[in-house]
Amino acid sequence: MNGLLEVFMQRRGELLELFIQHMEMTSIAVLLSICIGIPAGILITRWKTAANVVIGVANLMQSIPSIGLLAFLVPVVGIGQRPAIIMVIIYALLPIIKNTYIGITGIESSTMEAAKAVGLSGFQTLLKVQIPIAMPYIMAGIRISAVTAVGTVTIAAFAGAGGLGWFINLGLNANDADLVLLGAIPACALALLIDFILGKVETALTPEGLKPADKICYRTEKERKKRICWSVTAFILIFFLPCLYTLSAFLKPDEKKVVVGSENFTEALILGNIYSILIQDNTDLDVEEKFNLNGTMITMSAMEGGDIDMFTDYTGVLAPNVLKLGLSTDTDQVYEQVRDGMEEQYNMKVSEPIGFSNTYVFAVSQEVSDKYGITKLSQLLEYAGELRLGCTTVFTQREDLLPKLTDEYGVSFAEVNGLEGNIRYQAIQSGKVDVIDAYETDALLKESGLVVVEDDIGFFPPYQALSVVRDEVLDEYPELEDVLSEMDGAITTEEMMEMNYQVDVEGKTPAETAREFLEEKGLID
Amino acid sequence: MIKIEHVSKSYKDKLVLRDVSVTVEDNEFIVIIGSSGCGKTTLLKLINKLLPMDRGNIIINGHSIRDVQGTELRRKIGYVLQDGGLFPHLTVKENLELVLKIGNMPTEKRVDRVFELLDMVNMDPKVYCNSYPCQLSGGQRQRVGVARAFALDPDLILMDEPFSALDPLTREELQDEIVKLQKEYKKTVIFVTHDMDEAIKCADKICVIEEGRVAQFDQPEEILKHPADDYVEKFVGRNRLWGNPSYIHASDIMSTKPVQLSKDRTALQALQTMRKNGINSVLVTAAGPRKILEGVVWLEDLQKLDDRKMALRLSEVLSVDYRFVFEDTTLQEIIDRIDYDRSGIIPVLNRRGELKGFLTKSMLLSALSKRYRHEEEEL
């Protein structure tokens, strides 16, 4: 609890901003869902064949996992708030369409006949009879949508949309429950608050005559108008006000700016911050940060779409995943291939290596190391048949990793357990596995006292860190080139590991860590 | 005047109405009746274009409804649904105001009209104005439904089984009121029901529909007495006539062969006639072909006379202490008027005083009991 309070005090400024951002995305998505969902719901009541199709499709979309949907959307619409909002709309739409449809089709046929018989036109019937009677259902649908949307928006952080999901994401990376809670608790509170206010609005908008006879409370027209006014005000406060935030950003004049992107793990975030600060302090350019993007595929689509101008990555990722290059363990050769390939295929300039490398390593516990006498990879492979491996799914899938061990070296472990992120460290510390795959600069590697197995056979592919910038941006702001080259060879593996440790274990923010590093190195004043 | 001309209507492949022609005069109360599924409600809904007709034409006051837009047409025709069909989310006042509003009545006149309408259907406006439909009884809802149909003062009001969901007492009450309102405000009413008693009670004319065709369209009395075919007779029910004493006249049940003597005959002759026929009274008429009734001689009066007076003329011994009825006096009136203990025989006269027949206690009893006899037979 103390930890949470501390984290809260440290990051309250950031929290407020992310909270507003979260509300804003929720609001835009729900407002658009209302604008699409209610007319769609009404329309399909008049066209029954369409009803099955529309509700079927909406049901289907609801069943797509949100993270999968996001990954699908990013290549099409880019990163940031746009895919996030589209994703939330897709999820928020169904309850609104369905409830509108049910509310309207559920109206008693005698009431509908009466509306027609007294001479109401179709439009008058809709306005004076159908919508008021269906109002409780429609509002209930909006409530469900809004509450779901608050939750779905947290996923949006994976596509660089910000919001409270940012903290959850950071917390998951750093294995920091307090940070996760810092994102989750306000999200929860926001959902409850919206539900509460919309519940009040729902009550106010439910016509008295539709309530149970003993709950009816007659109100004069003036009183009713007042209640509706309050409801609308509450509605505006929840939904429209947050949108003003974006609107104000739109109204700002377009400035000279560079968008720095980063993936969603600690090291990438620190590097993103380093570049951001470096550019801000050494040029008169403005920097927009679009951090926390989920993986290279998303960052690359963002680069291609011009949503971000630069990011950092590793030769060992770019070569196979982006450029589809064959397997090689020659560090220089891979670097040159990546540099040339990125320029030719994508018009992006790859910097000189930043200095450190973040390749895969195997790590074993002290006990296992002692028992088998393992310090080198060749030794590890000898005993593989007796050891249980815990590794990431990427490790099991990439052809130059586990499959290569199996096929070329004929090695098979006693067990292979697919484990993600920091769970691997928990698993090895509790003795559930004997060997894990790790990144060379993992902070937890330093923290956990594991034995890093030295790669004496040159098995692992090189993972040199480097920055990637779009050529167009360098053409527009040539001054960038000098600033970025300051980072060539600037960070050693030990330094990177130390920075990761500061963030993941000591709880500093990536920005603080980045700034301290730059100051220490004299790269900023 | 509403002319329904050769109207046909089908749902999918099923023919619901076939070549229906009916003419409704202004200010008539027409009841359309038939078993469920016969097409009576469909016929009603064709009139205000709630349903489109396939063939034929409906002409209201010289204008074909085909030339009028449905919404416009319906605003000029009142409509009452089963259970009122009130909008549940609006108060009584708002329900009525909504209709007034779409009828383009200026705002300031609407409230007065709402009060007027509620008064008309015997609901205290101050009490019920702001009630919601779910707070009213079925009867009250239907009263508001009727008020709504009258709101824009249409000439024609259609009613679709309006009272069938109400309890019998409330139903009777509303039937009386709707007939009263129809006469008072001179409306043409077309009323659909499956209840023959309701039809007989309210209708100026009844239209019996059987499987989409008009089986009979006539005044209730004619339908009761002279059903056009077996269907109508069966639908009306043989006992129905006897259950409605106001449609049975003296001429329907009287004996047309009264035992009668001219007033210039003697007491002795009267006594002999009575003995021969085994009766206790003889009707005495004036001499001459017109047979104007002069009085009655009773057996017990003649038996009191001594033999010497047996030669007296009947004109001297006849009694005028009797009740007579006219041919067109209804059974209802006969029952109300006649004192059974006193009159053994009830002469039946035409309006000129000529003797046409007679009734006895036993004839009345048998007429009244017919209803129950049929019921037993049907059981």
C-alpha cells in the first residue's frame, strides 16, 4: 500500500494527464458509437433482414480478442488514438445497437397501432413514441458500452494511444504491481463513476409512466425539463468535455516537431526518452512522444504511415522480421545488411550501433551451475536432456533460436515451457524451471543473481541496438543528423543494464533515468 | 356517407375479404360482427388505411380514400382500440394533447379541450389529468381512449372491439355511454365486436361477416327475426330473439283465432260457446265486418246470473275491466304492463281497434320459456 502511495505521489502529474486522455478516448469512442449505434438500431427495426445481419456482425466483432483486433487495425489506420478509438467503437457498438433494437421492437403492438391510427407519421412515431418508450433500454446500452469502453481503452496503450493502460503496461514490464494498480484503480473508478452518472441520467430520462405504478411520481413539465437539462449537462460533462482536450490540441498551430516512437518494454522506453530529451535540448524542434507501441510490426507500420519519425531497434530483430534476411551470426555482416536493406526498402536511415547489444543469453540458477558445472553454452547443451527450459514463445518459434538448437545441434531439453516476460524469473527462482532465456541487458538478470551462460560457440544472433529515422525527416530537419550521431557507441551493455535496473527494480521513471544518463555523459546541460 | 364497394383483401395466399359492399349512412351506429378470423377487423382497418386494400374502393363523403394520404386520412377519423391503446409514457392530458397537436390545434386551446373531453367521458379532469395509463382501471383507460377518438371532432369513429377486455358491469356502462355520445354528437360509428348482445344493444344496423363476405347487413330486429341464412341464424343463436323481449311483438306470439261473439248475441249463447271450447271468457265485438272490440264476458260472471237473465244481450252483461295490447306492443311492454292475476285473456288489437288475436298467460309463459328450452336443447 505504501508503495502504491509513493508511486502515486511520484507520478500524479502524469496520472492526471493519462486519466484525461483515457476519458477522452472513451468519450470519443462512446459518442461515435452512439451516433452510429442508435440510428443503426432504429434502421434495422424497419428492415428485418438487415437486423439479423447487423446484430450477427456486431456479435462476431465482439468475439475478436481486443489485442488481436488492435494488431489488425494498426497496419490499416496507423498507431495512436485512431486505432484505439476504432477498436473501442467496435466493442461499444453492439450493446447500443442491440438495446436500441430490442427497446423499439419490444414496444407493444397496440401502442404502435395506436400511434399509426391517431395519424402520427413515421417520423413523429419515432420521435414521440418509439424513442421515449425505448429510452430506458437505449440508455442501458450506452451504460454498458461506456463501462466496457473504459476497460477496452486500457488495451489501447499497446498501440501508443496513452491512457491509463500506459501504467498497466509499464507495471507489467517492470513486474511492478503498484504501477499496474496505479493504472487499474483509476480506470476502475472511472468506470464506476461513468456508470453511476449514466444510471442517474437513465432514471431521469425514463418516462414516469413506464415505471411500476407505485413508483410513479408526477412531475410538471417544468420539473421534467429541468431534470432533462441536468441529464444532458451530466452527459456533456462526461462525454463532450474530455473531447475539448483534443480539440484544443487540434487548434494549436502546427509546429516543427519530431515524433519519437518506442516499443513497450523498459529498454525501448529508456532509449525513447533519451532521444526525446536529446532532441529537445539540442535543437529548437518540438518532440512528440508516441511510446509503448506493441512490437516491431506496429512500430514499423507507424514509421511507414508517418505516425512516428524514429524509433530504436536491434539488428537481430530488423534482419529477420522486417527485412526477411537469412540467418547469420556475423555481427558486422548483419549490421551492414540491415543498414542497406532499411535504406533501400523503406527509405529509413539506420544509425551507427548505439554501443550495447541485447542478444539472447541462457541463464541458470547458481545451484544448477554448481551441480553441473555450467558456465558456458557448450557445457549447457551437454546436459540439456536433464534440464527444464522456460522461454518466451518467440524463442521457441524463431528459426535461429530453439529450432536451430534442435535441428543443427540435436539438443532437446527435458521440458520446454512457454513463459512470457518477468514470469520466467519467477519460475526459475521458485525452481519450476532450470534454464531460462534472457536478454543480455535485463535488469532482473542483475537483480536475481542468476548465472549468465557465456556463448562460447557463437550461437546467438547479434542484437546491436541502433536508431532508425525516416529519410524525409532528416531531409526536413538536417540538424537532427548531428544530434543523433551523438549516440553512436554511447551506451555500453553494462550501462544499459544499469539503467534498466534503475527503472525496473528501483522504480525510477524512464524519463528520469534517461535524463540522468545524458547529464552524466555531458550530452545535455 | 361511407360506401364500401367490392372490396377484397388477402394476406399472402389467404383471401380475408371477398367482394364486400356495404353502405353506411351518416350518424348511424354500425356494428360489424363475426367469429374470430372472419375479417371484420380487417374491414375496419381498410377504412382508415391502417391496411391497404387489394381491390375495390372505399368512398367517404364522395372522396375515394385511395386519393388521400394515410396519415391525413387517419387524423380525420377517430379510432378506439381494445384497452384504449394509450401511450404508456404520457399522462392522460399528454395523450389527448398529442392528438390535438398533430391536428394543428393552437396550444392555448388545447388544455380547455382536454378538460372538455374528459368531462364528456365522465372523468374528473382535475383528478385524472396527470395520471399515467398504468394508474387507471381498464374502464378508465377506455374512457380516455374514447375521448381521444373524439378529440379532433371527427365525423367518423372506428372502434375495434373496444370493450371486450372489460368486466361485464363496466362494459355495459360504457356501451350505454358510447351510444349516448354517438347520438348526442351525431357521429357515424363503425364498431367491431364478436359479442352479439353488445351488437344488439348498440347497433342501428348490424353487419354479419362470415369468412370474408357480408352474410347479412340489416337492423338488429330483422337479423334476429329473419336471419338470412343458416350461418347468421346459428351465429345469432335461435334463443337470442327470446332473450331480447323488446324485439318480440304481440303479433309474433298471439293466437290469431280468438273465440269471439257479436255484442247482439245472448248470454246463453256465450255460455254454450265457452263450454264447447272449454274456456272461461269470450271476446265481444261490435256487429259488422270490422270487429271492433267492445268488451269481454267472463264465465264466472255468467254463472252468477239466474236463468231468467240468460236471454240478455251480451252488450248488457259484458265487462270492460280488461287489458288489451296492440299488435306491435313488445313482449317487454306486455310483461311490464299485464297483471297476470287479473287477466285470463289479453285481446290483441290493431291500431284501429279491430280484434286481431289474443294472448293468454300460458302463451306468455311459453314465449318466455322458449329461450331456456333452446338452451337446454343446445346443451
